[in-house]
Amino acid sequence: MTGPRSYGYTDTLDAEHYTKALRADISGGLTSIPKSTAPTWFYDARGSELFEEITQLPEYPLWRAELGLLQLHAQDIAARTGARSLVELGSGSSTKSKLIIEALDPSGLHYITVDVSADALHQAGAQLVQDYPGIRLHALRADFTAPFVLPALPDDGSRLIAFLGSTLGNFRRPARGPFLRGLRDTLRPQDFLLLGADLVKTEEEMTAAYDDAQGVTAEFNKNLLHVVNRELNADFDPDTFDHVSVWNGTESLIEMRLRSRVEQLVKVRDLDLAVNFTRGEEWITERSAKFTLAGLQEEMTAAGLRTNEIWADKNAGFALILATAH
């Protein structure tokens, strides 16, 4: 038996949040040495479509590995946590979350989706309340990389916070500690954190995952230039840049870069900015950390988190970690 549909929405970001953040990052990133910006700006409508294509590529096993682990262990997660509230950070389409929702029993489950995209929240939310009429869903538009307040949740029962997709890898090492401590501080003694982590593999496997033979990832990377042209009235010519994927062993991360094929001057008119590129100069557009289980557990312990369970796909090099506060 299911109850009535329940769907709440809270927007903690002002209408200009995206534009302000984009202007600040592009302005600062293209005047730094080396040039470097956040991967956030890939994901306009076209970028999101391209990323969906990337998840199906043979060179990119991460998405399928995590889905497979959730299919195998969602019931284990439900049994270990007994959660009646699920909070997902960076929920997007909530595709993988459905496996956890069904294992926890959606009837009466409180599900808080947290994302910066209002469109993604509304689209996923509408589908979820249709698929699970008894669920109590609250969509929260917020930047989870900064402090935010969750909507009121029932005090009884445990809560599960899910941070999937190896998005943790987008944080640089100095920022991961404070972020993990922030997650730890939201956990009560009976609550759990479920974390997805992409693990270190061979350099060949890791660079191929970000530079596929079909060129989808290259198009995804260059989509950033189209976004900046459209949103900030710039004049980037994508044909003058090459996509590059590099393993940075010193920091244990993959870097996606755009390499200028020529010496050029690019104007970003809305920022009153002229950007010089020398021939061969590279702009770092994404840094994605890859972890060893021992190293990640060390970081989690330092942040006050205790590992309770690890489920790993060693062939694909991906793991789910269930943790509690200590």
C-alpha cells in the first residue's frame, strides 16, 4: 500500500548563482598559471548528453562498475543501515539511487535530492514520485561543496547520505579533508555515509577512460569552449584546440586539458578579458583524483569517519564504501 505523493522543493541559490560562479572561475582560471578551471561548466544540455554517451563507452567502466556494485549490494546496504531517510549529493537523474530506494522500501521513505541544477531536480523528482507514489521527496537546490542546511528530517531511524559517482575525485587533496569532515559532522551515531570511489588502475586504462577512440570525450571537453562563447560572449575557436588526457602520478589524478594548436589571443567580452595562448599551451579543464583503498581510508579516518564495509569491483577499479562517524 502506498500513501499520497509528496514532493517539496527548496532553492538556496540566487538566480544569478550559475553566472556569478562561471564568471569568477573563468576570470580567475584563465589568468592563472597554468590556466585551470572547474569541470562544472561542461554540463549544459549538450554536455550532459555527451556525458551520457561517455558512460556507455568501453573505455569508461566507472559508471557501469558502480551500477553493478549497487545491483549486487543494495540489499546489503539496506540491511546494514535500516535507513528511513536517504540524502543524495549531486543526485542528477537519480538513476543509481533507485536501486537503493527500492532496497530501502520507498513507501514512507524520506528522500532528499541535492543538486545545483533545478532542471535536473525537477525532472528526476517528477519521475520518482510517479514511480514511487509513497515516497516523501524533497528536492534541494544547493551547492554541496559549500555549507548548506538540509530540510527537516524525522529524528527516528537512521539516515543514509550517498555521494556516488566518484565525484569526490573532483576535490583537490587540500579540499577533501574539510569536505569529508563536513559530511561527518552531519552524521548522528546511527547514520551512515555511502561513498563511491574510482581506484588507481594502470596509466593506460586511466588515460583511455578520458580519451576514447570515438572522440566523445574530446567533444565533451571542447564543449566547454562553446559554453564560454555562449555564456560570456567569447570567441574561442574549438578547431584550434586539441583534447589531451594526462596522468599526474605526483598527485594521483587524471587531468583533462585543452592544448592550443596555435599562438592566439582570445577575447572574453563579458569579462573584458583578453587571453593569450602560446602554441602548445595547455588549459586544465578537469582534475579527477584516483584513490587507493588504503589512502582513501586514511583520509576518511583523519576526517572522523570509520569504514564499516567495502564493496569493490577490482576488475573495473571501483569501490563503494559504507562509513559511520567515530
